[in-house]
Amino acid sequence: MRSGKEGYNQTIADAVKKKNSEIIGSYGCKGFDTFGPFKLVGGIAKGHPDEEEIRGAKEFFAQLP
């Protein structure tokens, strides 16, 4: 199962696979970002994760085997 932007978690997925572990799900949402040039404009995705995204993460986690 997957939620969020396709491929967003690919780097961590590759690291997990290298350790011969299994990925049982993936969840992603926007997050407030002030890294690098974004700091100059006060950041991007202000207000994220919001309540709906946090609720989505909790629901996603609750349904994992």
C-alpha cells in the first residue's frame, strides 16, 4: 500500500531493501521546509503537516499488519 507522492520515499526504500528487509507500506505528506533557498522566502508548505495529514498518517499506521 502506498500513500503520498509516488517515488517520494524511494531513497529510504532502497536502503531498506539493501538490508534485506521488507517494505510493508509508505506514507508521505507535505512538510514545512526552510532548507537552503526556501529560508530566504520564509519557507514553503507553511501549515503542513496539517490536522488532516496527521490524521491520515495515524490511520495509515493503524492499518499496517
